[in-house]
Amino acid sequence: MTVSNPQGAQGSPRAKPVAGFLAAVAVHPRAWLLALIFSAALCAVGNLPWHLDNYDQAKQAFVAYEIAHGGDVFFQHTPRGRIATKPPLAGWISLPVFYATGSWDLAWRLPGYLAFLALALLVAAAGKNFWPEGGAALAVCALSLNLLTPRIATLVRTDMMLSLWIGICGLLILRVVTRGDGWRAGERTVFFAAMLAALLTKGPIIYAFLVPGMAAYAFLGPRGKRHLVWSGWWTWVVPLLVFIAWGVAGILTNEEFYNQVVVQEFFSRFDQSLKSHEKQQPIWFYFPHLLHKFLPWSALVIALPAFSANVRRAVRENPGLLWLVCWALGGLLLMTFIPSKRVDRIFPVVVPLAVLLPGMVAACRCGVRVRAWCGASMLAAAAFSGVYFIGIVVMGYRDGNDALVRFGREAAALAAQSGEGRFAIVGGRDEGLVMYCGLPGTIHRDRAERLWREGYIDALVYPSGKPPAIQNPPAPELESGLRPSGENYHLILREPPLPGDP
């Protein structure tokens, strides 16, 4: 693979028809746009039917929801009343979307989806800089057509938004080290803004994905230009000071903040005994998962330098390629040594890998053969990702994954028709039910019993198997039905008085 055929590189008639077709797919001028449209459509539907029943989506959704219902702007809670463990930027961004559309589903999911689209455009531009003929399409496909991105794009979580901020910082460093003439004022400002946004989205995890790669580049990069990865002290320190000020304010104003956010959320990443309920994963956990979920692109990333001396030489000599390798491996290795592990936490590593692929292909100089590999990977990834995620959507509707969403909406409608519509929920395991019913929060079972007896509520939702102690309780008006996992719920309504009754 290290020796290229000049005629094959130009796509000679001697090239096999299939290889020629696949190579043409990879470098077609409209391929990147088709890839973007297909990926955008797949990511838009990948989580249907929409619900908040898994992946801690309800906790993140409740941030904006609580603010809209009169909660504190800077410090929120979970639906069960515990302190929210992440800074509020994602919730702040969701609020104007809700006020503009009136839809919480769009308010929660559109920011992450738009972050995906922005990230796709950024990696397309970076990939095209390395390989003008097909780099944009290859980068978009690598970012989008895998087993991670269509799921994360519209989850009510901060992972996609965080990846955008990390991607902006990393790609700015790529631009500077490639250009080789230092940072400009506008680039420093954008870097500062992205750093601040990342810290106010998910805390200091951005350092885990950038600092190791920067340290490696400062050691391995070309002499005299190793300092180019550093954007200046103020772009790093000022955002961190803002985040620290937010944390200190939380500690000073809420005695539970330190234990629930600092200890149980932050320190538990390094000491899993603080979260004994989480499954402890082996140190090598991320490597097989990334290899599997990033197929076929992970195979190309490994195969190109393994079989091509041109690629290995380019990685050593090209500052941009070297930075991408340092960025990806640095973040992956540091996250590997952090005890608390979950597959979605490694997603930001996909961004440098998606840009690295076009750089490696351009450096390979293997003509039709490597382009055919790219074209085959693009078609295979589109077919597999499409079938896989559409299949998940179909099964989700068939299995009634949105059963609790429908129950909550029906319960709210029935409650509004009963008396004055005074409505409450006894807390269960499904935190999203509060938002499905349109209520500001849950109440304790004992309080629900007292309020019902005193006539302050006319409708009550409670978990199956834990009925409230009410004298002569009415029969359930509505039931959530059996679900594959989680609890089931009942709605009881107070009997409206008959005409003429006191």
C-alpha cells in the first residue's frame, strides 16, 4: 500500500469497475451535501418516539422546566428535589426555544441537534482542507454515520453540545498549528467563548479532552512551533474563574450543593466508592466500545497508518495531522484512566477522528484503491446506520416506549376536567412523569394523603403497588399499563359533587 500506481491514482481504465464506482462516490462533488442531508434526517428521528425515561434525560430536561416554572436561574433541582449536578447553560439555551415554539420536546432536543449540525459543518470544512476532493464527505460520514451520533444528537443531554464546544477549541488549534503564524485576536475570543460555554455546560471535563493532547504536541511538535497549541492564559483562566465562582456561590447558598455536586458528581469520577451503585468498568472499557461503535471508520483509522508509510510519515511531519492524533489519543487515554466510565462520555473523541481520516487519506496517495475503501465505507455506514436506527424507531413504537408520555398527557387532560383541576403526583422512579403531566414537581406520599383528605387536590397519580392510604379510595380512572421496564402508575379522581349536594 505504500507504493501507488500513477495511472491508478488518476482512475485509469484498468481500474476495476466496482473500485472505480466506489472511488467516484467518495469524491463526487455533491457527496458531502448528500451525506449531510442523510445524516441530519437520521439524527432527527433516531430517538423517536421521544420520551425522558432513560439516560438521565429527565434530570437534564428539568433544568429549563424548573426555571420556566419560577425556579432559580443559576441553581436547579432534579424532579425529586435533589440539587442539579451540572451548570445551567443547556437549560438557558432551551428556554428561548420553548418560549418561541411552545413545545418542550423541541426546547429540550433542538439545541443538541443544532449543535450536531454546526459540528458537521465544522468537520466538513476541516476535512476539505486536508483532502479537497472528498474530505468534506468523508468527515461528515465519519462524524455522523456510526452507532453513537444518531443516538446522542437528540437525547436530552449535554454530550452533543459539549462536543461542539470541545470541537471548536480543538479545530481552532488545528487552524493555528496548520497556518503556523500564531493566534489572532478573533481566534482567541472564539476560543475563550467556547471554553466558557463548555465549563457552563458540563464543568471542567473539557480539560480532559484538550490538555493531554496539547501536552503531547508540546513535546512532539515541530521545534519553534510547539507553543502554537496555547491560546493564552486569559482564554483558559477567566472561564475557569467564572465556573469556580458559580460553584462557590452554590456551596455558600445551599448546604447540599457541596455533597451532591462537588463530592457525589465530581469527586466520584475519580473515586467510584462514592457512587457504589454504579457498575465499575475495566480500564480498557473505552477501546473496544469505540472500536465497535465507530465502525467502519475505526478500522480505516487503524489500517491507514498500519499499511501506509506515507501516512506514518505525514503524521510525523504535518503539524495538523500530528495535532489531531495528539488530540484524539490524549483525550482517549486520560478518560481511560478515570475510573467512572460510560460510553457516551468518550463521544468528543469522535470529532478529531472524523477530521483525521481525510488527512490520512490525502497523505496515503494510493489512488483509486484508498478512495474505493472510503466510498465503500460511506455506503456501508449509511446502509447499516439507516437500517439500525430506523429499526430501533419502529421497535420503539411497536413496544410502546412512549407509553408513559401518553399516560401523563391523558392524566393531565382528565385532571383538568375534574373539579378545579388540582393535580399532584406521588414520586416514583420515572422522573419524567412530572413533565409529561405538566406539573412543577412531585410530592411525598404522606403529604399527598393529607392534601387529598383535606380536599386540596382532586386528582392524584401514584406508582402501582404503593396506593395512598385514603378512606374509600376511588377506583383508578386511568392506568399506564404494563411496561417492559420501570414502574406502572394509576390516576385517581375525586368524585365531583352531585347537583344539590352540600
